[in-house]
Amino acid sequence: MSVSSVATMQPAAAVFHEEQYFDWKVYALIGALEVLCGLAILGWTHRADVAGLVAHAWSLEFGLALAAGLGLPFLLIVTVLHMTTEATADLVTVWYGWVPIYRRTIAMADVKTCEVVDYRPLVDYGGWGVRRRTDGDRALTARGDRGVRLTLNDGSRLLIGSQRPEELADLLAQSPRPDAA
């Protein structure tokens, strides 16, 4: 390989790409909590004075509170509630959010084994998202109850939730590893 060909090499293209949104129940829960918090704040600040509430309904303070109340859940949804998994021949990367707020990259050289698993999100990990159990196992999930469990060379285990776990596991199993030579 000549020096000029090394300088023009492109980064590896993603062989596997999956985007997952959290289950609709998560969004419904956020909406319900927003409504309850809004009603509680309105009731607390106006002490059930309906006439006072109506009179101040479109004041500057109410407008700012409404903007913050609607803006914060939107910010949460945009920054966190979206999981992307991307794999190349030598790396697996998982990140959360349109603007990645959490990112985990695993080199294929660090993967000892991988297997497709069914799991119970609430019982096994306490829900979806970035999770860690007391035994040290980690999970990166967004929805569903299937994924690929990686056992890393250091003995740690990582579950990557997927709607297409067989495809991801096949790719990971076929990836070359330095010790396989």
C-alpha cells in the first residue's frame, strides 16, 4: 500500500444501523406527569381561586411557565429518548438522543462472545435506557425485550437492545478478532 492510498482511505461504512424510539408508554407517562405537575402548580399558586386563575391566565409569568413546562419535556425527548446502534467491521457504537448525550463504543477486539437473548426489562434491569445491575451487568436499551449480550474480554457483560438482534449478532460473530488468527 502506497503512502497516497493511506491518505485517501475512508472511514469504515456502517454495516448495521438501527434507530429505536422508546415505547409510546414512556411518552404517555411524561405527558401525564406534565399535566399533573401543571395542575398542581396552578392549584398551589392560585389556591383554587378560579377567578384569579382566569384573570392571570395569559400573564407574562403564566406564559413563561407554560413555555418552560412544554419546553423541558420536548428537550428531554430530543436529547435522550432516541437510541441509535451502529456497527462496522471493527466497532459497535450505541448512542442516545438526536444530539448524543450518551455514547458507548466497543471495539470488536474487546468482544469475547455475543448471543441473542430475551430479557425482562423491568425485572432484570429496572426498565429501559442506560442501566446497570448490582452484579455489574450493563444494558443499553430503548424498547422491547430482545437484544444481544456481549461478554467482553475483561469479563464484563453488556446487553444491547435491538429489534433486529439476530442480524446484529451475526455481524458481530463474523467480525474479525485479533486473537482469532
